[in-house]
Amino acid sequence: FEVCYQCSVSSVRARAASILPVFSWLPHYSRAWAVSDFISGISGGIMHLPQGMAYALLASVPPVYGLYSSFYPILVYFIFGTSKHISVGTFAVMSVMMGSVAEKLVAENHFSTKHNVTNLTTEDVGALTEERVEVVVALTFLCGLFQVCMGLARFGFVAIYLSDPVVRGFTTATAIHVMVSQLKYVFGVSPKRYSGPLSLLYTIVDVCILLPQTNLGPLVVFMISTAVLIIVKQLNNTWHHRLRVPIPGELLMVIVATVVSAYVNLDKRFGVETVGEIPSGLRPPTLPDVTLFKDLYADAFIVAIVGYSMVISLGRAFAGKYHYRVDSNQELLALGLSNIVGGLFQCFAVSCSMSRSLVQEASGGRTQVAGAISALFILVIILKVGEFFQQLPKAVLASVVIVNLQGMLKQFSDVHTLWRTNRVDMLVWIITLVSTLLLNIDLGLPLAIAFAVLTIIFRTQLPQYSLLGQIPGTDLYRPVEVFSQITGIKIFHSSATLHFANSELYLAKLSEKVKGVTFHKLSYFIEHMKKRRSKQAWKAMKAAEMFNSTNGVVQHGLGSSESLTPLPAVPHSIILDLSPVNFLDTVAVKTLKSVRDAVVSLFLFSCLTACVMKQLEQSDFFTGAVTKRCFFASVHDAVLHIQGLILTNRIYY
């Protein structure tokens, strides 16, 4: 009884640790890590403050919601997450996706009133903001539900459908969307808001038309802020090996700009738009408006996939560097719970930021404690210091956003790299960029994923076919364009698996590649057939005659001992490389059967998966002439086996 009780306790602990990873590492936390995690957490919190407020503007909500999103989700991830180094929180790509949905569903013209007397249009900003907050919160909550359901269903692999060219092309296009969305704060103009396809082009045209009305106040503030931030980032990159903690340029700029704005009255004297009211304290949890779900489920699923792909890709990169394991399904669950809790507390969807994660790592972060300290830092800001930033110019936040897009914009160099390495991936990258720019984020990404999948289908449907030849003195085999083939033996290789879409091409290429093989004297071949007197032997002989007649070869009679006629399409042995095959559909099995029945002698090698063997057995593929002994671990083993049969005059089973 005691042993059973101990086993049950240990199993409960293991199960709890798998669901709540914090219990697996926190009891073993070393005090030696505390100082490093504290410094790293403060450094991350310093970046959370300006980025949270700036990215809230991208999400079309007031800046204070960016602070909420930098607090609640981080604490949830601290409990459920498995990555020790990523910085979960606001992210530009996620924010602009949320803002795009909010602006699409809650248009400004629905809250505008035109006065007949003055002929002026006024906008109910409060009602507009409240409606958009409801949409963003509902979208965040639904996004979290999708992620939790996928995590429980062990769908952590879903991120593989976002290939690297798709992700990098998408984030580059999103960076351009973000930059364009900040132009109104840079020039101090009020362009119309557009949504749907070509909205980016319409916005750019509208901003260009309004350029003569540029307000110099915000423009000067933006230019000064941008210059300072670029200089500070350059200093951090140059002196990173000497700086224990990077210079907090964003925080210093935010503080200085707020103080200058408050004392100079930039908003009243120069028309510089400021952040406005930032309420202190936390909001009580409230359920989102579930009636909005029917309009948000498609966008929520896309946001869920994008957010998770960012987390798992960056998390695996750090895990590989520091030699620990990141559970993809647990990460999906942790991110989903972070968004569900965030949706209850008026947050918008979060992911992870590469810039914050790199700072957190560079400043010595060792565990998730650094993230928890960042959250506590933001909590102090929300409770005590938030009101101080009410006079912060939005042009400064626009500067913070645009300067942080440098890394994404540098991804344009991918085109040159992919041109030299893989032009299909380059095409995927360009299609992703163009579709996201022209069709907007919500339509561009699904189109890019569909195109990437089509390239896979196209490449598997049209694989490369070749004959293999032996490298002299080795047991290695390479295409015959480089090395000569073995006399009388055709080794046929396909670069892709065999399925219904490429089966006809497989047969056509096989027939094309096996032409031109010279046999021993036909008389010897036929006499050998007559001695065997077996059904399979005569079947093979008839197949040889059929192939001969098909290819226009004139024979001199079955009994002629002087016949030296070649059999162009029928070598005495064909080896099929099945190593790329990981499954067989019914059409593929029929294809292999047709090859088996047509050639004189057939040997298949490198069929390593039990699934393929089982499918062949169930389809009655094996006969008296082709048995399981025809499967070999390597092509060299198959060649040696055939050569042994030739020496003993036993080509056929």
C-alpha cells in the first residue's frame, strides 16, 4: 500500500509539473541567478513601458491598454511557459493585426456627426475607442481559446505550415504597414482610415495629399527622437561587450519628452498630439462580448497561429543555444492562457518580441523570473507612475515603433540570399510580401500560406528523376551524369514520394531512363527461360517481347542462337529507390505492381518504413518472383545480390 501511495504521489507531481512547468524548475532555483534575473527583468520592463504604449496605438486602443498587456500575460506565462529567455508581451506585428480588425469592424464614419449650421463634422472619440476596445478584447479572448484548444489537442506542429520565407516576408510587409500607420503622428495630419484590399495604397495616397498641411511640431519631435534612438542603439551595438546593461534609450527618451512636453506645452503651443489620460490602477475582470465572436473567428485563428509561430521559433532558438527543451504543445497552451486571462483584464493579444528577448538575454536573464520582475515593474508604473506620461507626445511613440522596425526591414536582404540558394523560396517570400501589402494582413497571410503549400505540391508532383551510378571503390551511388552506371543494372531514383499525383510521370520517366540497355545474347536469355518453365519466367519473357515490340525492336525468332538484338526498355534488373517513400496510396501501389509485372527482374531497396511494408503486404504486392527478399537496406546490397545471381545464372527467383 505504501509503494502504491508513493507512486501515485510521484505521478501526481509529474503531472502537475507537466501542466504547470513552474513547479519543475522553481524549487531548484539557484540564488546565484537572482541578481542576473533582477537586472534582466528591470531591463525588460524598461523596454515594456515605451513599447507597450506605442504598440497600443497600433492596436487602435489607448496606450494604457498596452501597459495592461505588458503585465497580466507575462505573469501567466511565468507559470505555464517553458522558455527561459523569451520576453512575452506586446509585439508590433500582433498589434497591427489587432488594429486592422478593429478598424475594419468599427469604422470612424459610424461615430461622426455633421452639423448642418456649421457644416463641420465631429467625432465621438470616446464611443469609438470603447467599441474598438471591445472588439480587440473579444478578439484576444477568442485567440486564446483557439490556442488552448490546439494545445490540448497536441497541435503544436501547426506552426510548421508557416515556413521561414512566409514568416519573414509577412513580418517585412507588416513592418511597412506599421510604418504607414504611424505617418499621421509623424506629420500631424488626419488621413482617412481604410480597410480591406489596397488600403495601404489608399492611405499612402491620402497622406501624400495632406503633406502640404504638415504640422512642423510633431515632425520636429519625431526627427529628434528618431535621431537620438538610432544613436543610442548604435552605441549599444558597438559597446555591447563592455555594457553590463544596454543603455535604456527608449525609456530615457520617453521621460525627457514627457518632461519637455509638460513644461513647454507642446500640445497647446505647437499642436503636438499627446497620449492623454492614463487612468491609474487595475481594472476588474470582465467577460468579453461573445456576440462579436461570429465576426472574429477567422481573424482570431490567424492571429493565434502568427503569435504562436513567433513564440515557438524564438523559444527554440534560445533552447538550442542554451541546451534545454521547449515543449511546443505546452507553449501553445501557455500563450493561449495568457491571452484568455489578458482578454478578461482588457489586454490585447500578445506574443514575444525579439528585441526585448535579446536585451533580456544580454543582460543576464537565466529563467522566467526575469519576466515576472518585468511584470512587477509595469505594475508599479500602472499603479503609481502612469499619470506622469499623460503629456508624452505620440510622435515619440511613433519614433519608438519605427526605430524598432529596423530588424524587420533588413529582411529585404533575404531576396538576394534566396536568389542564390533557393529561388522557389524567394518566390514564396515575394508573393507573401506583395499579397500582404496589397490585400492587407488578414487576407495576405492565408494567401501566402496557400501559395507555399502549392509550391510543395508542385515540387512533389514534378520531382527530379535520375539513374544512379557507383562511385569507384566505394559503396556510394550518385547520378550517372557524374558517375557511370553498372552494366545491365538500372538504379532508378526519385527525389519525392510516390503518390497519385505523380504516378504517371513516375512510369513515364522510368520507361525513359531504362532505355538503351544492352543484354546478353537473347538466345541465352530465352534458353534460360525455357529451362525454368515457370509461370513467372514465361511472364517475364512475354513482358520482354511486349517491351521489344513496343519500342520497335525486330527480333529474329525465339529459337535463334545468333540473335544479339538489344532490349532497349527492359534491362535484366531494375532497382527502384523507395527511400523517399513514406506512404503509399492505392494508385502508387498499382504503379509499383505495373512495374513489377513488366520488367524482367525487379529489386526494391531502402524501403525502411513499416507502414510502407504493411501497405504492400495488404495489397498483395509480393508474388513468387518478387518477395520480401527483394528489399535491401541499401542500393549496394541490392547490386551485390544481383551480381551474385548473374554469376550463378539465376537472375530470377
